Amino acid sequence: MNEHDLLGAGLGIIVGAILALTGAGGGILAVPLLVFGLGLSMVEAAPVGLLAVGLAAWVGALLGLRKGIVRYRAAGFIAGMGIVVTPLSLWLAHQLPNRPLALGFSLVLVYACLRIYRKAAHQRLHGQPAPRAAFLPCVLNQQVGRLRWTLPCARSLAITGVLAGLLSGLLGVGGGFVIIPALTRYTDLDMKSIVATSLAVIALVSTGSVITASVSGVMHWPVAVPFAAGAVIGLLSGLQAAKYIAGPRLQQVFAVAGFIAAALLAYKAWT
């Protein structure tokens, strides 16, 4: 393994640790790390980031399945909608120049980190998550432990899947920063189940995107393999560390790092 591979693996470890410590949305930093750390373009970085995030998400999702906290029917439905639109968004990414892709990613990164920062600030002040709406489209049937499927529930989850798939192919993000707020807003699941279900969606959608990228011949495997291996190692290590250091303050630190990455990415795109 040469220095380039070691650097890629090290950056992957950072991504995996972020995923474990801050939640499923942490993988959004994978693309900026690949762009700045390994000098890839947005189009090259997107599928590599998805492979790493997807593998790490599979590990987290399987652990959640063992604990029985993954709502696998909801995850499969959301992921199915995402996989349908992923080839179109991946094709669109290759039609756009690098600059608008980088600027679009920067805006998405700012939006995601702003939500994370505000949520963490609320938890630090009040010690609990923000209150949910009185009406929730997807409610858990406590007798059987499954969501009650209604038309509003299916519509809400379908929109979430389409948006996650669009972002996956276009910008190379797993979509956890979209899925987690959506499940929080539309369901009455507890946070552990929301994160585990989100990881299952990310794993499935990322797999679809990686397959599409591989068939299209745009996957940069020499970079992708060490980066993805590092992400899995980072996730497993981060899950152990999360018992001691995860919390709202760490979420805020991650959000600030995301703001800086977004600013640097936008600056690089313009210059």
C-alpha cells in the first residue's frame, strides 16, 4: 500500500467515525475530503464517497437489524423510490460542469449543517428533542411493532426516497441529513430506530448508485477501495467511542466543520 492509498484509508476512517459519532448525515463530508485530500473532481468523488458511506451504512444497518430497531419495510420503500431516480441524477451529474456541482453541494452542505447545529443547540438548552407535530402521517402500531401504512404515510416516505436518490446520484451523498429529519417529522419512531432505519435506506440507495456508477465506468476503484475500507474501520471504532463522547456539543463541532468545508468548496469552485 503506497502513501496515496494510506491517505485515502485515513480519510475514510474520518468519514466512518463521523458517521458513528454524529449520525447518518455525517457522510456528507466524504466528498469534500476526497476533493481536498485526494484532488478528485466532484464527478469522480461522488461515487467513491457513496461506496464508502454505503459500506459503513450497511454495517450500521445490520447491527440495527440484530437489535430489531430497523423498520425494514419503510426502509425498503424509501430506498426503492430513491433507486428509481438515481440513474437519472447520475446522468445529470455528468452533464453539468464541475463548478455548478460544487456550488450546489456547498449549498446542500450548509443547509444540512445548519439543521444539525440548530437541533444540537435546542438539545443543549432544553435537554430534549424539539416537539413533534400533533398529526403524524406514519404511526407505529404498538401491538405488532410496525408502521400503519396510509396514503399520507406512503406519500411522505416516497417524497423522501426520491429526494435521497436525487442527491445520491447528483452529489454523492447518502441522504441521511434528509432521511432523518423526514422520519422525525412524519413518524413517531424513537431516535435509535430513526437512525438505524436511515442507515438501512442509505445502504440500499448507495448500493444502487454504486452499481450504476460501476456499470457506467465512472467508479475510480484504486481510490475507492482503501477509502471504503477505512470508512468501515472508522465506523466500528466510532461506535465504541460514541458511548462516551457523542452528544449535542459534538454535533455542533461537526456542523461548524461542515460550514468551513462548504466555504472552501465554494471558493475552490469559483477560483
